[in-house]
Amino acid sequence: MTSTSSDGSAQLAEIDGQIEELRGQAASLREQIGPNGDGATEPEERAAVSASALELDTIIGELQARRDRLAAESGGG
């Protein structure tokens, strides 16, 4: 394994970790506003929590695209 491919592998692992963490955060936010959620109760608060979860989904999508590009460049994935 060359230094470049090990750097690519490290970047992929870092991005995978970030994606996993953000997915957990988004799931936690959604639990707050779900049918059994006891977090956000006011409509404005529920809307803000929902918007935050959607923002996380957007970031996750961007990270996945970045991960896919890095994987393609390094020939791994």
C-alpha cells in the first residue's frame, strides 16, 4: 500500500465515521419529534428540530458524495 492509498483509506474511514455520527444525530432528532417523542412539543420547536434533521441529511448526502469520489479515485470503497 502506498502512502497515497493509505491517506485515501484514512480519509474514507474518517468520512465514514462522520457519516455514522451524523446519522445518529439525525435519528436522535427524529426521535424527539416522533409519535413517542417526549422532546419537542411546541409546533415551532418541532419544526426547528425537523429542519435540523433535514440539514443533517443534506450534510450526510454531501459527505457520501465526497466519500464516493475518494473511493473512485483510490480504486477502493
